[in-house]
Amino acid sequence: MASSAAAAAATVMLGGKGSALSPAAVYAFSLGLAAPGIDPSAHKSLSTRAPSPQETPARLAAALAALAPAESRAAAAVLLNKLVLTSSDSASALVTAATVARLADSLDLAAALPLASRDEAAVAAATAPVAVALAALIDCCAAPLARVADAVAALSCEAARGDAAAFDVPASGDGLCAKDEADVAADIKVLVFGSKLVGAAGGVPAAATFAKVPALNGIFRQAVRALHVLVRIELNAPVKLGKRDAGETGEGKEEALVVLATQLARAVQALSKLSIARARLCAESIADAELREKLTGGVSVDDLKGMLDNVLIDSDAVSVLKGVYNHLLKFRDFLAWEAAVAMAVIEADSSIEKPQAAVENEAASVTEKPLAGGDKAKGDKKSKKKKTLGKGTSAVLMLLRDHVTNGSTVAAMNSASVAEWATSLSLLFDPKCPGLESLVEKVKEIVESNEVRRLPKIPKGTRDFGKEQMAIRERAFSIITSVFKMHGATALDTPVFELRETLMGKYGEDSKLIYDLADQGGELCSLRYDLTVPFARYVAMNSISALKRYQIAKVYRRDNPSKGRYREFYQCDFDIAGVYEPMEPDFEVIKVLTELLNQLDIGTYEIKLNHRKLLDGMLEICGVPPQKFRTVCSSIDKLDKQTFEQVKKELVDEKGISNETADEIGNLVKTRGPPLEVLMELRKEGSKFMNNVGSVAALNELEILFKALDKANAISKITFDLSLARGLDYYTGVIYEAVFKGAAQVGSIAAGGRYDNLVGMFSGKQIPAVGVSLGIERVFAIMEQQEKERNEKIRPTETEVLVSILGKDLTLAAELVSELWNAGIKAEFKLTTRVANHIKYALQSSIPWMVLVGESELQKGTVKLKDVEANQEEEVDRKDFVRELKKRLSKS
């Protein structure tokens, strides 16, 4: 966000390569803290022709009369920058050196009028310099307040002894949590971390007041960020002349800025009310009744009455933006008052240990400085142990206190001194004060240190794989890859993220589960949802007519995590693209699936199979309109997790299907059983399916498929199931899903189908394809469970030999272990004098052989070979140990 205006250079160069005008610089120009300079390279593009005075754009002329001198300087700086940028951007733009010089010298809009060319007038009209300047002033003042508001809320939470549970806002990656709200809550928790005050007392009012902070401060952050993005663009984008009506363009910019500024004003209004409420809450804890009354009434919510209405009621953009700016300055005063009251409460409370600088701490180690109530000396053994502030709030309090007291001792508190503090803090919160940047940076430094979470954690829906789990995973990947290669598939890899347009419109209702990435320079991207769509994109992009490929890679889904369901997981895909004989590739893909599941040896499974054309025919028979086929399929696809009554309710209430139609669907989707038997049932005389063209075509294809699977001894694991729908939009033919039937409840472990039109969505040329995807994470879960049940120890490494040096001689270890490595033997080495440690490590790692070398072996020129499992040792010559080991390893 915008940095402190006071930090802006005395001269701000405009028009240079890579230079950008910031809101802070505009604020500095408005206050006369900076002067513009024109980069020499920009001077070359300016015209020296004689001026041709133009009529001032109407909206600019109308705004001039309402501007204060500071606002006029800001607007002049914006217009000056836009003229220089446009001149440098377009060789045909006529911007005179005379106009630029007048604006740069005076920073006075009126002095630059009349403008000297039609292009200058067009730039002035299209730029909306007054509105952009006012928005820049708002941005510059609002940006640091986003951090300050969090710090002051944390300080008030300490003073009022609020409950830190108000900031327990869970963050998640599922889109169901407001990120800014969660970030505010996390930042405040860091600020109060270590406090012995928060949660100590406080009641319902305190809990209610602080519970609002994350949501409202989060909305304020969001509004500030949205305005900042637009202001940055409007300050630095050159005007494209002749493309659009300049006046209409400028008016559109004003309206856009007003929309975002009024959103900010609403957030400011809510924060102002909350700040007043927190200040009163803090003041109520003061024992002195007179002081408490004065501080409680120091500011009033009545001060806010009508302010927002006056801002929003103005139809004139300039008036609205000026109103928002004034509203923001008022909020700054409220925030300063709240901070002053919170500081006063903390300083006056003798039970709180006050944060002090390092030099002061030495003096305070013997006795404590007297405060308003007259405390006992800190060294007094009878005094109670004082309560401490959070580490972050202590640092914030010290900064604020040093500012308002100039480093002097805090005197006894009274309402006059609190008012003085509030005035001083309001000046601190102004961007022209150098101390504001220090305060904002300090708060940022504190929250980014993140002391609340001593141990890191991983996001929901993800997992780490330890060495034993990785051993299982690598074994599974090895089996899967070997099956894929046995069928002649070649490997393929694609980017983990794709252009968003590539993924959208391919997954039906599941499109909401796609993870979108932040815009990183003009391309809208998303993490891949599966490997099928990227494969289709690859085939289309490279004009491939036939390809059999496999891919093992991670995919991402913004799903609700549960047992066996993750947001990041591996898929193992096998696909065949190209034109073949009917059911030729479909047969091979399903055969591959059965081989995979058999070789992985996960136990009993079932492959449910259906045909999309048969499903569509069923819906047509039941009277479902064609435009509702896909959405009804999405509901039917839930039958493996929900009862038909639940699915029927969704069909009727949400998707507009009649009760009668839903009941008919319910009767047909119950059909399931051995493939050839169900096929015969569906084709018998009188079957409704035989009167539907699509259904007949599907049944003919399935007959070919089932006969081929029968001959390949693969049909026993397959169930023909009319309830299988597969909700993805791109399927066009056979669809299937493998389900584990064992004790571990993991649901679907593999799925796939034919998708003849997906490649054509990208290239216009239809390349039919069929594939299967194995959900390896669920297979891992099954394999891990099986390992536990068998009580088998998993070897995390393949180490065959441990070279055990009974000492610290790294040179000897390097010589021996290198001989083993050079011979292709998997080996490790260990240096320690204790034999027991060597043996313990070998047993833990299931290493079968050890080479033991101690002083006696060195003297004799031998080594000991130890069979770890048999606990037998044999001494061999040093020169022969590699050959002897290879002989023994070949027998095992």
C-alpha cells in the first residue's frame, strides 16, 4: 500500500522509464512537501509548437471552483503525470512543453488553463484528474490505517481485558472463509500473544464488541485494497487518444472511483462506531468516577449522525470523494481517541506491568515509577505479581507512549492529558508524520513474526508422507507404471496450473471446486482439477491424431476434506486418444484398471459400469427435458452417498423434476447386476430401452465390450449399474467407477470413461478418447491399513549394508563405503564407538548386513561381516569384503 508521504523525495520525477506516481507522492504534492520534476527522456516527446487554446472540459471546469488549494495541487500533479505519460506513449499525441512547464512550476490547475491542444483537452477529460487525485488522497490516508486499526483494537482488548477467543477465526482454502477476516483475527492474536490480561475478565459487552473486529476490520482492508488497485492504475496508465469519447471515459472513471470510495466510507462508518464502543468499554474500567465519566463521553456516536448520508446523497463525484475523505479523517480522530483512552487505562492500572525501554528497565529493577494510584515499589515482597501485556501490544504501547510524551515519564492521568494524547496520536496517524511509517512497519514486523504458532501446520485437505508411507507409495507407483508400460503407454507431464478458460465448462457442477490463482500479470489461471482436460488440451494444441499415454501427477480440488478425500492428491491416468474399432480402446482401458487393482493386491473391489447414451435414453424415457440431462445426472451420481429419497427431494425441489418423473427414474436406476445378464434384461422384448435410438446404440456397444472382457477373464469384477452417472460433463460413452469392498471405507478408488468431444472443444477437430484415473491416495490408505493389520514392518530404505566404523575415522568410512557404492551395492555408513548403537540402527532400518571395523580389524587388515537377522559374524580379509558381500547378498 501507499507509504508515508513524509518519506517522499523533495523532487518526484515523472515520466521516466519504470517510474510510477504513488498515492503518497500525490499526498506530498498536495501539502507542498514535494515538487514535480520531468525526466529528461520525457521532454523529448513534448511539442514546442505554439499553443492553440482549447475550451476546458466541462466536468473539470465545474470541479475547479470547489477545490481547496491542497486538492488543486494534487489534481494538477495527476494531470501533469498523465500528460507526460500519454506524450511518451504515443508519438502522435500533441502535448506541449509549455503546458507541462506551467503545471510543473505552479502545481495549479487554473494556471495551466486553457489547455494548448485538443489532445491535452482530451487527456484532461478522459483522466478525471480531480476525482483521481481525491481518490489518491483517500488511498494514502486509508492504507496505513488498516494496520493501525488492528493495533488499536488489540490495545483496547488488553485495556478492557477482552477475550482473545473473539479472534479464533479459522482460515481455510475452501472459499467458505473470508480471508481478510481470518487475517485480521490472526494478526491481533499475534499482537496479544503472551498477554496475561486478555480473557482474564470482560463480560458479554466486551465479548460482543471484540467479536465484531475481525469481520469489520477485514472489510475495511478489502475496501482499501480495492480502491488502491484502481487508483494505482488511474495514476499511471497513459490515455489512449481517439479510441473512445474522452468525456464519457472520464465520467466512467469518476463513477468507478465513487463506487469503491463509498464502499470504503461504509466500512469507515462501521469501524468508527466500533472504535467509539471500544473506547467506552475501556473507560468503564477506570476506578476514578469523574475521569471515567469524562472519558466515556469524550466522543459520541452522535458525531457520526448524518455523515454517511451526506457522503452518499451527493450526486457530484467530486463532492462524494471529498465527503469520503473528510469521513476518513474523522475516523482517524476516533481511532486516536480510542488509543489514548486504552493507553490511559493501562498506564493508570497498577496491576499491569508497564513496558519500558532497556535503559529504563535497569532503573525499574529496584523500584517502579509511581503512577496515578501510587503503587508499591516493585521490590516490595508483599506486592502482587503484576500482569503483563502481550509482546506485540507492549511494543505498540511503547511507540505510542514515546510519541505522546516525547520519552518523558507518564504523569498522573486526567481527562485533559488524554485529550492531548488523542490530538497527538491523530497527528501521528497522518501520513505526513514520519512516525506513522515506523508504527506501521513495527506492527507488520510483529504480526509477520507469528509467535502464536510455535509449530507450523499444513493446510486442511493435505498430508505429509513420512519414510514408511513413502516406501508404500513408491512401491505402488512402481506397480502402476509397470502396468501402464506393459500396455505400450508413453509418459506425459503437463503444467500444474492451466489457463482458467481451459478448465471452465468441463466439469459441470464440480467447476466450483476448481482452485483459482491470483492474477499474476494478465493471465487468469487455475490449478488443474484432473489430468484428463490437460491431456485433451495437449492433444488439441499439438494436432495429435492418436496417442496412448499415462501420467502420474498431483491435482487440486477445493473440496471439503474427509477420510480419504483430500484437496491435493495424486491421480494415475491412462488414456487412449484416436479413432479405433468400436470398443477397442474401451476394452483395453478397463482391462488395465483390473490389472492395476489386482497387482496392487488391495483386496475385494467392484467396477460399476454404465453408458452415457443409455443414461440419456433412460432420462428421455422418463420424460426429463434434454436441457436438464446433465444436471439430473449430477443428482443421480449422489446415489452412492445418499438415499433415493434425498436425491428425489433435490430433483423435485431444486431441479424442477415432477414427482412422477423422479419416481420413474428411481425405478430404473435400481437395475444392476452381472453385465451379460443385465444386458439381456434390457434388450428383451417389450423393453422401453429398445424403442430409444441412443439406448439401442449403447447396448450394442456394451455387448461388444462385455464379450471381450469375458474372454479376457476380466468381467467377474464388473457390475452393470444404471445408477452410475459420473457428474462430469465431458463423458459421451462408457463410464465406470471402481469401489473398494473391504473394511476401509474409502469410497471410489478409480473412475473414467469415454470422452469423444473434449479434444474438439479446444481445436474444433474431434479426436475420440477414453481413459481411466486411479485415485492413488485412497489406494495408499487401503495399503497402509493392510500393513498395520499384517503387523509387518515397512522398510523405508533399500539399504543392504551398513558400514560401521567403531570410532570417528571418516576417511576409513569413505574408503569402504565407496567401494560398495562402486560395486552397485546399496550402503550407508555410521561413525560411533558404541557397537550397540550400530546394531540398533541396523535393526531399526531393517538392514540385513553390517561391515564392522574396529582397532583389532584395522591391525589385522580384516573386517567383520555380520548377518543382522541371524546374529552371526564372520571375519574376512579387507581386500575381499566386497566380493564376499556380493556372494552373500545374491543368496538372500
